[in-house]
Amino acid sequence: MNFVNPVFLYALPLIAVPLIIHLFNFQRSSEIKFTNVAFLHTVKEMSNAQDRLKKILVMLARMLFILLAIIAFARPYLPKENGNTLLKNDSGKASIYIDNSYSMQSERNGKTLFDAAKDIGRKIPTVFPVGYSYQVLDNRFTGSSRYFMNQERSEEEIIGLSYSNFTRSLSDVDQIEQDAFIREKMIVGKQVFWISDFQKSTVGTLENINFDSSTTYHLIPLMADKVENLRIDSVWLDKPFIKEKENNKLFVQISNLGLEDVKDREVTLFVEDVQSSNTTINLKRGDTQIVEMAFAISDAGTKRCRVNISDYPVDFDNEHHFVLNVSPNINIAIISDNPRNYLSTVFKSESFLNATTFKSNSIDYSATNGADLLVLDDVQVIHESLQEVIMNAIRNGTNIAVFPSLNMDIDSYTKAFGTLINKSKLKEGPQFIGTVTPPEKDPFFSNVFEKRVRNMSMPEGVPIFQWKGRGVRTLLSYKNSQSFLSIQESALQSNYFASTPLDPTYSNFGRHALFVPVMYRMAILSKTQSDQLSYNFGEKSLRIRFDNLQKGSIYKLKKGDLEIIPTQKVNADVLTLKLPNDDMEAGCYEVVSADNSSFVGYIAFNYSSQESQLASYSDSELKDKLGQFKNIKIYNNIKADSFKQIFTEDNIAQPLWRYFLLAALLFLMIEMALLRFWKT
């Protein structure tokens, strides 16, 4: 048995005080004179032996009380295995990981879990000798956090921690910590502390963590009082192409990830920080609901937008940021060796549609490189320079529409588009075949037909060419099931293939009422197909189309005072970005030129949806999954005020002072009982 405060043992001589009082009783007997000895029969005879026994027992009770009280103040303890080694290791090292992800906004006892984690983290150095050094690690994995520091510096580091959008698995955390121990040539006696809510969606599979046998892991799970959170999962538009002053609808999907129902929560849409629409929502626990918000935007241009929902205390995902491009300019390059008026004039009714027409032997490369839609009409042969234009268009995400020439060179088209093309033999006086109404659920024809009626007028034509290949499907079919208009889709780009020329001899499509909305749809999808409304920080590489990108220029992301220049590549109107490791907050970032700060557009970023799922491992679940590891210690919802005491009891020594204090009080009560109830 050892003592925390052995100086109190110098008070042990005080035990003799009751003995001295007993031996030298200062109470002297007093003489009482009786005038009549007859009164003596009222005096009770007292036994000298009983009186002596009572005094001895009182003396022993007092001596034991003083002895046990002195020992209690000296803080006795029984050292645990390796406890003395831990205290005497004046050059030891410990790693402290504090989870600073946004799920730590949940509250416990009126304080966020993150603040509670920092309070506990600051207490950890107080349990080790002065010579210990500490690694302070959080989800950012910064360069400075990979090294060890003294107690004072580690406390400053913990105080300065703030929330981060990064999420880390425990395997990643352990790898960083073990690498730091290896650099310090630490082999045994390694101490690791993980302070987290142990969120199931982010920590990874616990059973797959390769725990180091020479490391003692101290897991400190922090449990929230309530699990409450509403999350905006996603937003999308009823009409992907937004025109100024045109009514549109925004659909917002919201999930209740908490354990309680919510009522009358307000959902608000802001466009350029001005409220444009709002509604309320009621959601039962675990449910998901889609709300519809009507809005209109008065002017053209790129708009910063956000949807806000009222929720507390986890509020990092209360806003979903996105970007709307209102009436953007759409550039169409028409390459035709037999230009027709109805193809060039179809795009003149809208100011945002800019069409340029030229022949295949006089290509305007600046127009084709900046085009959103490339139209090939009645081009017989795809020569080398035109093939290069087509390849660049496919690489840049430019949509291509092909209206074949009757005598087109199939081999050159096959080489350019990688498709198999079958040509039917034409009979004299070919008969037109009608087309059927496309399926209602086909996304290409969404909002094309205001009303579908039986016997609707549809275009007709002669099925001359059939395009087949990987990713090719039918958009519009003849009544004989052959394809009238086909589409070949990829992630960023689509190719449209007609089965017949626009020549009225073989088709009435160019003069049919459906021709205009189909060509509009091709043009609009060329601008919106590859555009995402927003991105999340889990996406490491982005490809975004912007107008007026300059090859060789460097672009930066800007939000307020924050400016970041990510790794990037410019190819025509496509900007490829690699998200930096900087800790960015959600919102709309300006994309500007690094040299002259000219504005290019916006990119909206949101936090990862994983972080919104607050379900966490409880201490009992952690013990069930990790209980077989002897070097893992799990603490039950510990508080900063009691951390040092609990850690000491579990790892260094078993305190005995409580038992001595209780025993001292017991003997004090015995003394009081003897004096009060033992009548002699």
C-alpha cells in the first residue's frame, strides 16, 4: 500500500492523545456532605469494573478514529499492474485524438459534445508526469498534429480546435498515431486516447481495425442527451433549364434522422440572400419527405441559392447550397454542306441561343470549340479535320446531333462515333412511315408535350440508317419499331442520330411542329446535362463547364476572405478541379481568375451526408465489439471533472481512502453510542 500524501502520516502521534487523557484523568472527585446518612440508600451503587471497561472502549474508539482519519488524508492506494511504470516514465508519450466533425454539435448537459471532448482532452496531460509529451490529433490531419509537444503547448492546441468538414475512420486515425510513435522510436508504453461520439457512419468497421498490441487504447465515447437532426438530402428542379421571369418548381428532399417527431419546421428558399419561397414541414422520426417550392427569378445570370430548414442543436446541415444558371448563353455550331433555313432559324427565337452555320470545308474552330451543341447536317464525309472537331467535342462534353446525308460515308462516321451503321436499300417512291408517341417517362421529352392526346400528329420519314452500338437507345421510333431518332449517352455528353436526312423527300421532321421543341431540348440539355447544382466535400475531383475559360489561366475559389487555388486543368470550357485538403466550409464559392480576379461562375459545396447520420456506438456496444482486446479501455460517458480520478483508479492505482474514511466515521459513531447509551 502506498500513499498519495504521505506527509499526513507525521500526524500519527496524535493517536496518543486519547491515551494520555485516559491515563491522566483531570476530573477530580468532589466531596458531598450529607446531614443524614439515611439519604445514602438513594445512591445507585456503581460498578468500578464496568466504568473502567467503558472508558477503555471509548479510548480505543477515539484512537482508531484518529488513526483511520490520518490514513484517509494520506490517500492510500494499491498500485495496479504497470501503474508505477506509467507514473515513473518521465519521458513517455501519449496521443490524443479529438473528433471535431460536425456531428459533435449534439449536446450533453447543455454543452456540445465537441466542447466536452476538448475539456476532457485538456485533463489528460494532468494524469501523467511532467516530462510526458503529447500528440494532439483532429480530423484535419495537419502537419503540426503529426508531432509531439509539451503539456502547455498541447493544451493551447486543444483550446484552438474548431469544427472541420473532414471525417476520418478510426483506422486512419490509428495509422497516423502509430506513424508518429515510430518516428519517435516508441516501442512499448504507448498511450492513445480517442474522444469521439463514435458515429457509426464514419468510424468504419470496428472489427477490422488492426489494434497495436503494444499500445494502450483509451476510448472515451460521448453520448448526446437527445438524437435530433433534420437533413436536406438533395434538391432538384422541375425544369432543369431556368428562364428569367418563368415560374419553376424546386423539389427538396428532407429526412428526419432523429428519434423524435418534428412539427411545423420552416423551410425557406433564398436566391442571392433574398427569400424567394417558404413552406413548413412535419416529419415523423425516421421519415423522408419531398416538399415543393415555387419560385421565379427576374433576371438572367448565375445565382447563389440555398434552402434553409430550422433545426437545433445540430445545425451544420440546416442549409443546402446550390447554383442556378438562369438563361445561360447556349452556343450552337451547325456544320452543313447543304444549309437549310429551318435548321438555322429554329434557334433564333430565343436570345440566349447563339447559332453559327458553316460548311465542312470551312470550319470555324473557335465556334466549334466553344459550342454547347454541334449539329452535323447533310455532311457526306467526315474528313480528318472534322473528325478532330468531333473528338474534341466528345472530350469537352459537347452534345452532337447528326442528320445524315443520303450518300454519307458510313466508314468515316463509324470511325468518328464508334457505332455500327446499317443502311437500308431504297425503293423507288419510298413510303413514309409514321412515328409513335414517346414514353411519358422518357426524361428527354419531359415538358415537351403540354398535353398528350390520342392520334397526336407525329413526324414521318423513311428508315434509311439504323445506328447501333454501346449506349445507343431509341428516343423516337417508327411504327414498325425501327428507330427514327437515337441517342448515345455518357456521363457528360450525348450524341443524337437521325435515321433519315432532313431533306423533305425522306422526312417531314424539319417542318413538323415537334422539330422545334426537340432541337430546343437538345440545346438545353447540352447546357444542363453535365451541370450539377452542387457538390459535396467527399468528391475529390470535379469537372465543371464554364463560359469564357482561358487556356493557360489559373483559377481560384473565393468565399469571403478565404481564397484557395486548387490543382486544376482547363480544356476548352471544362474546368477540372481537384479539391484541396484545406478545411472548407459549405457555401457558394466564386471561381475567379487568379491574375485579374475576373469572375467566371460559382461552385456550391455542401457537407457530406454521412455526417448527418447521428447514430453512434454506445459504450456497451463498444465493449461488446472490442471487449476481447485487453489493451483497450472504454470509459462510460465520463466527464472532465471526474476524468483524472477515474483514469487513475482504472490504470494507475486503486484508492483506499474512502474505505478508511468510512471506518473512521464508524468508530466515531461507536464512541458516541458508548457515551450516550452505556449508563454505569
